[in-house]
Amino acid sequence: MKIRKIHALILEVMLAQPYLALLRTLIHNNPIQNMAKKPVKYYVVDAFTDSAFKGNPAAVCLLEDESDRDDTWLQAVAAEFNISETCYLTPIAEPDNNENPNPRFSLRWFTPVAEVNLCGHATLAAAHTLFATGLVNSSIIEFETLSGILTAKRVPQIKKADALVQNGEEKEIFLIELDFPTVTTTEFNAVEVASISEALNGASIIDIRRTTTTDDLFIVLPSGNSVIELQPEFDKIEKFPGRGLIVSAVAPPDSGFDFLSRFFCPKYGINEDPVCGSAHCALAPYWSKKLGKSDFVAFQASPRGGTLNIHLDEQNHRVLLRGKAVTVMEGSLLV
């Protein structure tokens, strides 16, 4: 009899509202249950190169909906990858009466420490992923970004030799053309030249400018070799005004390139960006005036290195960046 009364008492407590509320809270906050989200597919792509482990790596994450993950998660994943950029693609559903035939995606870019407004190599990596996996049937993709609508166009290669064998299968390597806005530069206070030269181990500086929209310092050195051999002091560069530091010079005559560059951005967790597409939105207009031409082959002389084919559309204030990419990894984010 006493046992029945105890059982009845326990049941009464369990059905009480405070207990049920507590139980619901525990279930909602259960970290194991919260981990049971749909996995997010990702690819790691080396951009502005046709060889694995060269160029600039970017992680491309495919989201079904922008509400799938919050900004804290997006930044945490970028920190986990810990490469120069992690980007997030989300398809945008177009209305039935839309006459635009091109698929459109939301695209956001994150360094290991912050979101950025513009990134060339991760955009190339995103477009390569969509083209190479067959997720789009169009040869043109539009991206909605913090820098407006950007387009990527697939440019087929004619030469059979431009094929890559992966896992015993021959895969086509194709060019991707990005349509980006130009970035203008303005004069910079000459008083700062001495401290900037010191941060570059005493390198001679023949011109110094500042980009308007990306807020980078733009340094021109006497020769391509001086760019290649440069040994910067990142702790000093981190104290410079603005975002990062572009260093450039005319390429050696026999190199096959028009100009060389490097890009340093320790404030954003990237001591040296292997290949920076957005920096070339400022480099192209500058070297167009200096060299008197609008088509360039540029080389970013980082340890990984990368090649960009560039056309400056001065009339429309656009820079067309062409490059190749290689997928080196794919997997799923489980959290």
C-alpha cells in the first residue's frame, strides 16, 4: 500500500508544470541533440592555379538556406579551416516570371577572424565548385555579395593537354572569368614612407598609394626581384593604417609576366595571402597607366604562387580576372 502511494506521488511530481518545463529546457539545450543538424557539404579548392597545393586555397561550403547557420557558426567554421578564406554559397530562388536565365547564389567570405567585403580567389573557388560538380547547367553564375552582383563565366579550354587526371579519371581544366569592380588609389602621406620601408626590411619604395574601397596600402618597389625577395615584418605591418599591404613591381623582361605582386594582411589573420584577386582590382588600373596597356598576365610571387590573366575595362570601371582552379578536398561539416 505504501509503495502504491509513493508511485502516485512520483507520478504527480513528474506531471507538474515546473517539472515538464525543466524537462523541455534540458531537451532543448542538449548539445548532442543540437549536433544532429543536416551535414554541410564543403570543398577545398586551390584557386588561380592548375596544380594542386599551389595558388590560394579556399573552403567552399554549400548551404541550403541562409537561416541554416548563424554568423557565429560561419565565423567558427572559418577559424576551424584556418585558411585565407572560407566562403558560403546559398542558392537564391528566382520568381517564375524572372527573365534572367543565370542561376544566382548568395556568397559571403570569411577569413579566420572576420567577414570581408570582397574576395577574388574564393569567388573563383565557389564558381569552380558549382561548374565542376554540375550543380549549375549555365556557363554564367551571378553572386549576390557585399560588393554587389558579381558574375563568373566558364571559359572552356580548347587544348586536350589541359586535362587533369584525378583518381584515374580525366577531368577538364577550364578557365573562369570573374567580373569585378575596379578599385582606385589615392596619394598617401609621404611621412609614413620611412616606417613602411623599415617594416619591409629597408626596401626602397618608389611609389606609395592607398586604395579607396578596400583600404589597403599600395607599395611599388624598384624591381620584380625585390618583390620576390622581400622579407616583411608582420608585427609592424599589423600596425599600419587600413586593412593590408599590397607590394608590386614590373616583372623581369624574360618572365612572361607584366607585373608581380604580394599581399600581406595580418590584421585579418593572414600574414601573406597566396593569391589575392581583389588586390588586382587596384593593381590593374595602376599598371595600365604605367605600362599603357589593358591586358596583363600577372603573377603573385608568394611561396605558393598564382597566375592571373587580366583585362581592364576602363570605360565601365570593371576588371575581368581569369584563372583556373583545382579541387583538392571534399567532405561534410557535421556540427
